[in-house]
Amino acid sequence: MADDDNDDRFGEDEFQELLRNLLGGAGGAGGAGIDPAQLEGLSRMGIDPAMLQQIMGQMQAAFAQSRSAGGAGDGIDWSSAKTQALHLANRDGLGITTGDRTEFDQAFALATLWLSEATTISELAAPPLAITRGQWVEQTLPVWQELAEPVADSIAGALTSVLDEQTPEEMKQLVAGAGAFMRRIGGSMFAAQLGGVIGRLSLEVVSGGDVGIPVMPDGVAAILPQNFADFGRDLDVTDDQLALYLATRELAHARLFRHAKWLRLHVISQVTDFARGIHVDTSALEDLASRFDPSQPEELRALLESGALLPQRTPVQEAALTRLENLLATIEGWVDIVTADATARLPEAPKIAEAVRRRRAVGGPAEQAMASLVGLELRPRRLREASAMWRAVTDAVGAAERDSLWDYPDLMPGPGDIDDPEGLIVRLRARASGEAPPRDAMDDALDALLAQEAGAGGEGGDSPSDADGGDGSGGEPADDADSESGTDEPGADDPRPV
């Protein structure tokens, strides 16, 4: 037994020394130069030496990359996302000419005048901008990071879980500190992937509101002249009409989110709530780990980019996705109608509008980004129905009453209003005339709740609304003396009948 104990202690000592060598870089990432006797000891402990060498090599490389990028602590280092995104956005060296800025400044100025005729929502406080792709990355990255962070945490947690599950119980003390390290690695890999997606997205978007969600800072409207030519290449419309239409649409989008200050948080929170429900498929990670070659990381990159690590949506997530799609359709439907009214003077406006709707219907520039990052397709599938609702409301009650629906969250049209615009119009007309709105299911439910509360409050005591004092005797209410004494019941010497 003594010999066996010595062998066990020797194995643990050898394993600790081997971990120090691998994590410290002894012999390089491939593990060359490590004592072969140590590797034989791993085999006796049931560990595949080649697999451990590969894992440790990848950990060394990731750790070195994390340190060079300035990563620290257990959190996710997002600097790699910014670096990668800016690299892609600025790689062609294109800038904005003075002529471009002048053209879009004029388009924004005229669009501002036209919008003032089409909506009662006020102008922006800050002037609209013509920005570069790199500037778009700088300004929108904080929002993309907020949307993607729940999934990044999930991926990092999954890597930690896989490490914990695959580590024998007797060795968990030896690798106790590896969990935080693996979280940093997983988060860094995801952040780099996020940067690649945002960088490619910067080559496609034509305006701040092009992705359908408020990624620009509050109250900022912007056009990307570098992508303007690609958007209009196959439309067969003049550049000045296209610039006017896109400037008007961008201003309408920015005005809406500045006016309805609650709307931005409403959209972002719905996306992040959806993302927090995502749990990474650890079986896919384990399968990849069993055959992963650290010298060829393309497979891991493709796995992250494709979204294959994200399992199928749950029923709860499907319901959340439906709510989000209805919300986005309601927002973009309003933007569509206001833009159409403001650009009615443009002969080519209907053609441009249809091109924008088709682009969004097939996913738009945000499709790949959100689908791969959080498993979410930002398609406002009911955009045409929502636009029809806003058109009916505008024709029936005018722009002022229509725009007042954005004053408070509880006034905003819901999915039922998209299905039945006439019901919404009836409510708006009743409100405008000072009439009580027609009762609905919510009113009935509220009345039932109040009645239930009143019934519960009346049990074991008198109801303050009973005309007979609550005892059913039909007698007179208690006099002041009785009230002051705190009782309505007659005493033994009270001449009143019991």
C-alpha cells in the first residue's frame, strides 16, 4: 500500500509540474521538450496527453493574445472587437469628400423642412451628420456590445462548464483557477468575432437607423456616403432623389426615438431579454474540442460565426421574438408612412421605398450580425400590415393624433391594433372628443379585480357602503358617542333595542 501511495503522490506532483510547464510555455505550445515520462504518467491517469497538449497550446496562445490586447481580470475584453471592426471598416482608406458633405448637408436641410409638414414630432437638437464607416463603428459599438454581452457570457460560461465536467474529481483542485481563465478566453474569442461582424456591417449600412434598432447615440442622425453608391447602384434613380429620401427616413427614425425617450430602452431590453435566454450547446463545444487543431482555428471561427453553438429557440424565446418583431414593425411602419408623406414631391420615392422594404424583408444588413451573435433575426415581418395601420390612422384622425400615440408607452399600438386598425381609430376619435373609450377586455379584468378586492375587504367587517350601517337591521347609524367609543354595538344599559 505504501508503494501505491507513493506512486499516487508522485503522479499528482508530476501532473502539477506538467501543468506549470504547459501553462508557462515550456517547450512551446506544442509541448515539445516536456519529459516523456510525464506524458506516460498522464496516460496512467486516464488523460489523453495529445489532447491536453493541444488544449494547453491553445490556452497559451489565447492568454498571450489577451495580455497583448490589454485584457485583465475575469471580465470580457471588448477592445479586440473594436480593433477588428475598425480594421475592416477602414481598410479601403475611403474618406468623405467635401462635395459629399455638402450634398448630404443640403439633403438633410430640405428633409428637415419636409418632415415638419408630415409630423408634429419636433426636430433634432443636434445637426445630422455625414460619417465614415469607422465613425459608425465607434458610435454604435457600445450598443452592439450591450446586445451581445449576454451571449458572450453564455459562451464563456459554457467553456467553463465543459472544463469542469471533463476534469476528474481528484484533479479539480489542481485546475481550480482555470475557470476564470477559460471565461476570459471564451469571451475574447466572442468579442473578436463580434468585431468582425460589425466591421463587415459597416461596409453595408447607409444610415444610422438602417439596422432597425437604435444603435446610434440618442438624437443623432447620420448617413454613410461611402456606402451610398452601392445602395443605389441598381435602383435606376438619381442620386439627389435617393439622398433626399434616405435623409428624410433617417431623420424620421432619429426624431421618433428622441421624442419617445422610453422607446430606446424598450427595444434594447427586449433584445437583451431574448439573448439572456440563450444557452450554448455544450455538446457542440465538446465535439469540436475532440478534434480541434489549435494551429488551424478556422473551424472554431466558422462555428461561432454560423451560430451553430446556439441551440434551437425555446417557446418562451419564440414568444419574445414575436413581440420584438411586432414592436419593430410598429416603429418602421410609422417611419415608412411619415417618410412617404414627407417625400411625396419626389417622383422616384415609391421605387426607393419599395427597395428599402425589400431589403428589410430579406433581413437587411442586421440579419447576419444579430443571427450569428444572439440567434436573433431582426425581420419586421409585419411591416406592410403595420404601415397600412399607420396610413389608416393618419387618414382618419390626422398626423397630430397619430403622433400622440408615441407620448407614453401605454398609448403605443399593439399587435391587436395592427390586426384591427379600425378599433384603434375608434379609440382615438373617442379620446379626441372627450368621450369615454369603449370598454375592452382589460377594463373587464380590472373591474373583476376591484370587485374581488372589495369582497375580500368586506369579509369579517362592515362595508362602508351599506346604508343600514352594515348589520342588515335597518337601524340608524351609530351616534357620535358610539363612534368615539369605537363600537356600534349597544351595551347592557343601552336603552336601544338589540
